[in-house]
Amino acid sequence: MNIGVIGIGNMGRNHLRVYSELRWVDRVYYYDSDPVRLAQLAGKFEECISCESLPELLKKVDAASVCVPTEKHFEVAKMCLEQGVNILVEKPVVANLKEGEELLKILNKSGLILGVGHIERFNPIIREASKLLDNPRYIEIKRHNPASARVTTSSVIDDLMIHDVDIVWNIFFKGRTEYEIHSFGDYNFCTAIALFGENIVFLSASRLSPRKIRTIYIEGDGFSIEGNFMDQEVYVYKKPSKYSVEDDKYVQENVIEKVLINKIEPLKEELKQFIISVKTNKPFPVTLEQALLNLKIVEVIKNKLQASNRRG
């Protein structure tokens, strides 16, 4: 199978690296509209082949990763589908819901695979946490970053919080249509609270942090789960069957278990799944419909944020 990478910024280069390591891939082609980027990449991936135009790349590949800026996603994705090329589009899948609905019509007519790159879906701690409980009473996810020159136009909600929106609405509360959302902060630091009946979700995302934080905390009935997205470690805290007291000083408050996880690179797992989906013609785990739900929730959070700031 021949694979293409369209757009070779930071994320595109990571896609190039991973594709060049996968045994299922025959040849990797890449294209970027910026000739400076193409020149900078020359010789760094000897097994990858540069193309002078997007039409040239699309003639050579069976599937491609779309890693261009979000505002160009719709245009590039449309061109790929019209040329019969399966695609994996980085998140957010498109710039707005109108583009998303139009892209869905094109996809449904094409019979091709369109996956969306919500990379945390392939982090093993999410798989393990979702297996451990089916009715989380409380979820708290923190995703904080230092300021970055890489992101200049999107809000912290579009850029970071959307990962956790995907986890909440498409994993832990999949199919739940009754919810209430509140949000506070601004476009560089935002907290969002979602209520699914008696179940509570607290999300926070920041581009003002002095350090990178990627954590999840979940409470169920009788136990809780703590996970770290970066080191891929999960701990389960359970109430002991019987509290013990020694010398009237020390009380056993909980039992701690570390979950054994086969640590993987989420991007590598994501791209493997994309190739499998193309080979088998089965839907990618993150569908366009799910990505459009994520966009919808993100828009609600941003609208609630603006409303709360007006009241303030």
C-alpha cells in the first residue's frame, strides 16, 4: 500500500516517521504547499518521496494523512475523496459544522474510509479505564500546556480540550443525548462542567501552564481510577473490605493497585488502525460522525464561555 502525507508541519513529520516504520506500507509520498518546508525535509526521510503538487501525490497513493492547517482541511479532504483516496484527517476534522455536513455528504457517496485523528482514543489508559467501569460518577481530565508559538489562531478548546470532549462523549457517555454544559475562563484557559444526569464531568485545558499536564481521574461506586496520558500509568484505589487499626494511629484507607499496561506510541497505533481500516474497508474507530459531535460540543462550550463572560 502506498501512503501520502499532506502537510509536513510538526504533526505531518510525525506521520512520515511512523509510516516509514510500518511494514504494511510500501512507499510513502509527501507534499506541502510551502517550498521552504519541503527543502528543510529533504534527506531527512530517505525512504519517503517528495511530490511537487497535491494532484501528483493523489495519483500515487491509496490513502493519505491530511495534516494541513484546520482551515484547509475541507478543501484538501474533498479533493482526496473525489480522487478516490482514503484519508485520515487530523483533529479538528474541519473548521465548522457546515463544512463537516458537506464533507459527510461527499464521504457517503464515495464509499471510502475517512478517519479522524483523535490520538488519545489510542492511548492504552483510556482503553483500560473504560473497561474498569461502565458508569463513572465523576470524571476529571486536565490537559495543560505551556504557551506555544505553534498555535496562533485556534482556542484552547479547539486545540486541547477537544481531545477530552471526544473521550467523554464518544467513550464514557457514548450515545447519551441528555446533558447540560457550563464553561468558564477564556480562549487560553478554560474549564467546562458537563452534567449527564447525576454524573459529573470536569474538564480543564490551558495554554498558560508552566508545565505539561495530562491526567484523568474517575470515581465509580466504591473505587477510583487515576491515569497519566504521558507515562501511560493507571492506578486503581479501592475501599478495603475491612478497615484495620494499629496502635490506634494507623488506618488503612484504601487498597492501591497498579494496572499493568503494554505501553505503546498512540500515533503508531492510530496509523496502524487506519491502514487496517483501508485494507479491510471497515470504519476507522474515530468516525466523521463522532468528530462532528465533538465539533458540536466544542461550539456549545465556546458559546457558554462567551455567555458567562458577558454576564461577568
